[in-house]
Amino acid sequence: MRYGYFDDSRREYVITRPDTPLPWINYLGCEAYFGIISNTAGGYSFYRDPRLRRVSRYRYNNAPFDLGGRYIYLRDQDSGEFWSPTWQPTRRALQEYTCSHGLGYTIISSRYASIAAEVRYFIPLGENLEIWQLSLKNEHGHPARLSVFSCIEFCLWDAQDDATNFQRNFSTGQIEIEDGVIYHKTEYRERRNHFAYFACSEKPSGFDTQRDTFLGPYRGWEAPAAVERGGCFDSVANGWAPIGSHQIDLTLMPKETREIIFLLGYHENPAEQKFDPPGSQTINKKTVLPVIRKYLVKSNANAAFEQLKAHWDELLGTFQVQTPSADADRMVNIWNAYQCMVTFNMSRSASFYESGIGRGMGFRDSSQDLLGFVHMIPERARERILDLAATQLPSGGAFHQYQPLTKRGNNDIGSGFNDDPLWLILGTAAYIKESGDWSILEERLPYENEPGTETPLYEHLQRSLGYTLERLGPHGLPLIGRADWNDCLNLNCFSDTPGQSFQTTTNKDGKTAESVFIAGLFVMAARELAVIAQKGSLREEAERYLAAAARMETTVLQHGWDGNWFLRAYDDYGHKIGSAVCEEGKIFLEPQGFCIMAGIGLESGQALKSLAAVREHLATPHGIILQQPAYSRYYLNLGEISSYPPGYKENAGIFCHTNPWIMIAEAMAGHGDEAFDYYLRINPSSREAMSEIHRCEPYVYAQMIAGRDAATHGEAKNSWLTGTAAWNYAAITQWILGIRPEYDGLRIDPVIPAGWQGFKATRRFRGNTYVIEVKNPSSLNRGVKKLLVEGREIPGSLLPAATPESAVIHVEAVLQ
Ligand code: BGC
Ligand code: NOJ
């Protein structure tokens, strides 16, 4: 069952009924001011940091889930009827409803009582404000007397404190109202130089800023007292819960259309110019009024919207494909790339499943997010790599997270996730391969942000490798620490006390439990750094890394191979995990993917065996499960993984992030049909028709799909912020379509379904645009035998990087 449809020409997903199984959301903003918006206009906004600079309030664990948002109420002043053009919060049955989520904007249109309404929400580039453009049309044969009520509930900035510290917060709220603009200025009197504002293009006939006056005692958002009675109370919040609501009265003649613009924004004043007049307690508005005035003008708002569209056209224009699969095209050309941008911006901080008050920027998460994003804005990838490296510890280890506002490592979670530092090597390699910018390696960066400790980035990467080599266990495999990629495989935790964090509790000395996954990651990272060293003429060093990788490969084949698949780990007792000898958790996906991607066993045969085992034990129609059999009880020696009921999350869920590792491994083995088959199983677009089972948005990947052991097999959870986005993008574009940036150029090495006669792609790369046509006349999976550049044949499958000259270069690749 579908709840909408893809409109690919407009790059939108159009939702056709408001009661989607879960809130189907979108993101506004791509620079500093951001918002989450659901298909009913729910969600909230923040400036840079969703915890520390929350602009509007969101109430956690609400029922319904999607409550609190950018609400508008319409009231027919003659009949007294009122409704929400975005369905929520009144939930009055609308005669028509569509919500079009586009790239950086959402448009919700509806009709009720012969009033057609459309609200377009977006954030102009370069600004810290959001625009709500409301247009109303009277489709009656007679004039309509309407009142429009806007409503936003302000957050008292620190979202964590806002949700808990009521004894103080019920007394701090402050508001100013001037010329119809509502200014939220809680704590501006003391240590804040920022405020929020809510403005409107029409002169309001009333306003409310005290929530409980607007709503009335013991009433909710579905029927505010002000709306029900048809008039605001002009309340001024002093403490309690500041909101912004404008009342606009208008009469629309038959067929008349009117547009009203609302602006919700964030603004900072220089510390010494906070007040006007100086010495008063009144906000200095001189700095903000020009912005407000600008965007309340329709033509400026429209121009900003067109700029936003052009921005996305430009970004997505970096890579466009035309393949025989509509699901692949739509994801590569539009939604997967868009999701990569969102995950890059948000890391794992703010979604309907990530509260924005929990995690900062993950070290491994951000490093991986780069893989899907780097081709669109390499400069921002560069900045992210430098930020990450500056938080690295002198040991080469990494803070597991850092706070985006301060860019400093987060002490609460600390370090000791032993895979973390290795991802920085892969992220940096991806950046250099895309950009050809070797100078990044010379950037001098501190450790732990400590001035005076700066070394070139290259040394940070060296220390990353060294960190693993200095922490090898009894079998010579890397010690796992608190966890590796699988945050829930906590082999040193042994926690028996409710509420302890599985990630930070460590009851063991950490000298025994080893990870085969990190071993695979190490081999890959060491080989990558060897190439980097080699290119820098550090031949001996390159050889050392290659030797370390080779040693680790031997160790994996000796102690990390279970006979039919790669082992997952050794626990604190030195017992195997992910082995046929285990009672539960006999085979895990992650080491199969990573060891093969690192090249282990590709020539000696283990890789093929491992892939066959994945197919036999882990593959389901809904994707590949993380491990089998699921853990049926809690194991003290395994930690959080066994805390989940079977089939969910890390306990045998289909953890989508890892599926592309198998797609890539299959592609490396030359299996184009298998790789693409796995790709389609979790591709959101190809799951659209079963939205009642999948339940999450059909346009973006979710972190997890419930596994075979779950009661709700096939149900997706935790959409949007997941490493799935970047890895699927890499799998389809670089390994299946095979258009892969390398240090010296662009590799064209597709591994596709034999049934494909070919495909086309346009790829901007280092200042030129390659228009590529791949032909597959003999129905093969792989094997570019002929490569023509502007009609001239060149040897091999690598397009050597050309001088950047904005040239359009035609390429033909033939599989033979
Ligand atoms: C989740 C993991 C996540 C971790 C982060 C766990 O509860 O299952 O997916 O990585 O928390 O702290
Ligand atoms: C989500 C976390 O953000 C990521 O870092 C981790 O690798 C996966 N969960 C698996 O546990």
C-alpha cells in the first residue's frame, strides 16, 4: 500500500493522506539554521546545535508522536468553524490534502470548506530564518471572512534544560512585541546575545505570546481557546511558556487569492549592542529589521526559493544516472544524495528518533558520512576531516563524539571505541580521491584541541594505524575496546545494573576481547595509507604499512576464519563469537563485508564461501540480517546486543548500514546480479508499495528493518540519520555502476546485472564533466574491455584525471 507517489520531475515525494504510519519528515536548511518538518507541519527548528540553540519546542514521547510544529489555524468567522490547513493539530478531515517534500522545502496543500490553502516552508540560503508562505484562495461563490492564527511554541534554548528544569524555567520566559513582530528573548537580559523572532507580512489584529492563555486552561493544540472564540487575547508572556501567535483577519472575495508570509528566525547581536537604547532592557532591533523586512516581501521570498532550487540542481548535477532501474535512478539522482547531505549536516543528532539532546557528531559516523557526500561539496568534507582530526587524542585514539557548537570532544562518552580512528583514514582517502587535494595531509592540527600539539594531518593518520597496532590481543587481532562499528557488541562491559550505559561501562581490563571486524577495517585502512605514503614518496613507510596489512590478513585467515565464514570476535573469556560452535550468534554480517572489502580471501577462496554463507543464513527478502541466530536472552559477556528482543536493532535486525558492505563485496567478486539484488531489497523506493509494512518514509533509508525473528519482520525504524545513506550511495555509484574516484582518475568498472544493456551517467570530477555511456552487448556482469574517450580508445578502465577546464568529456565503456 502507498501513501503517496514520487514526482521525479519536481524531485518531490507527494504524500496524499496525512495519516501516514509514522510521521514522514523532511529537513529544512543546509547551513546553520535547520528545521525538521513532518507531513503535518510538525517538528522544530534550531540554530547550529539542536541541543544548545533550540528555537522552537518539541515535546518528547508525545501522543500523537508528531505534535508541536509550525502551525496555522484557519477560522471561518461566519460559521465559527476552524481547521488546520496542514491537518495537525486540529485533525479535521480535509477535503483534499497533499504534502510535497522537496529538497530543502515542504509544501502542504489542502482544501476545507471551499478554502484552498497552501503553505510552503523553506529556509533561504545564507539566512538564519524560515519562511512560511501561506496562500489562501476563496472557492466559494460568496466572500469569505477568515481569521488566520499562526502558532509556534518557543524553546528556552537549551533543549535538555527546557524539558526538565521547570522550577526555574517557568519564571524566565520573556517576550517583546513591536510592530507585529514577536521577539522571544528569554535569558537575553543576562548571558545570551541571541533571540528569536516571529514576524508576519500582514498587520495582525491580535496576538498571543502566553501559551496557556492562547490554549485556555486544560486545553490542547487541537482547539485553542483563542481560535475557538475567534480572537487572540493579546497576552504577553512573563515566565511560563512563551509562544508566538498572530491573528490576521481578512475577507477574501470569490476566487480571490491572498498570500501571507510568516518568518521565524534566529538572530545574534554584538555583545556591546544588545540593547537599544543602550542601558535599557529592550532588544536592539536595528540589526535584524532589514532581514525581516526583506523576506516579508513576496518577490524576495520567491527569489530565495528559486535560489534554493538552483542550489540543489547544482549539487545533484554532480552525478546523474540513467539506468534500467527507476528505483536506482530516483535514489541516486535525488533522494539518496539528499539524505547523504542531511546525514552529513546532522550526523546522528536531530530526527524524530534522535532527540537532538543526546549525541553530538560521531567520529566514525561523520567519517563515513563523508563517503556519500564528498563529491557534492568537497570543501565541507575537508573542513569536517580537519575538525575530526583536531579532536583526536595524542594516542591516536578518538573521542567517540564531539559537539558541533564547540567542536570539542565529548567527555561524557569519552573514547575507547577501537575502530574509531581508522575511519579517519578512509574519510581522508575518499576526500583526496575525489578532489586530488593532497595538501590536506599537510594541514597542521592539534590533538584534543590542545594548542601547541599540532602535527600534520598525515601524522594523525599514522597515529590512527599505530593505535590499532599497539592494541592487539592474544590472537594478534585488534582489541575491541568499548565496542567497534557495532556499538552494542560490548565485550568488556559485563553490566548487570539497570540504567548503566553499555557504551561507557567497562568492567574488564580489555586485554582479551578482539574484533575481526576491526582487523578487516585495519587491513583496508593500512593499504590505503600505504598508497598515500607511496604517492608522497615515502616508500619505506608504504612498505611497512603493506607488511602490517599482510600480517593482519594472515592473522585473520588463521584466527578469524571459521571454516565457512569470518568469525566476528573473541570475547573476554577468549571464546569465539560468530562461529558455528556458538549456540546463538553463529554468523555475523560485518566481518564478511569488511574482510572481503579489504581484499581478504578474494584470491584464496574464503570470500566466495563467506558470501555464500551470507546468502544462506542472513539474506531475507527485506535485506540482510546482522547475525543469526538471534540472541534469545541477555548475555552478560556480550552487552547491549543481547538487550534487544530478537530481530530488532543490533540483535539480528536488518541493520541497513551494513547491507552495502555485502553489495560491495559481491561486486568485488564480480557478482553483478547478486549485488544489485541486495541493493533493491532495502532500496526505499522499491519498498514503497509495501509502505504499510515498511512504515517509514519511502524516500530515505532507515537505520533498521526488523529481522526475520521479529514480530514485525520488514518494519523499518529510525529513518534518516544513518550511515546507510553514505554506504548505499557508495555501493550503487562506485561499485555497482562502478564509477569510482581514485587517486589518479576516475575508474569505470561497472559490475551490473547481466540483463542490463548498459546505462548512462554524467559525473563532474575535478573540474570536468564526464558524460559516460556504458554498453553491455554481451549481457555480462563485469569487464570493461574497451574505453573510448572522445572516440579515442585508451587502455585499461581508468580515466586519467585531466586538467580542470570545465570541459565536457564523452566516454564510452564497453563490457566484453
Ligand atoms: C543503539 C546503537 C547506537 C548506540 C549509540 C544503541 O542503543 O542500538 O545503534 O549506535 O546506542 O549510543
Ligand atoms: C548507530 C551508530 O551511530 C553507529 O556509529 C554504529 O556504528 C551503529 N549504530 C551500529 O551500532
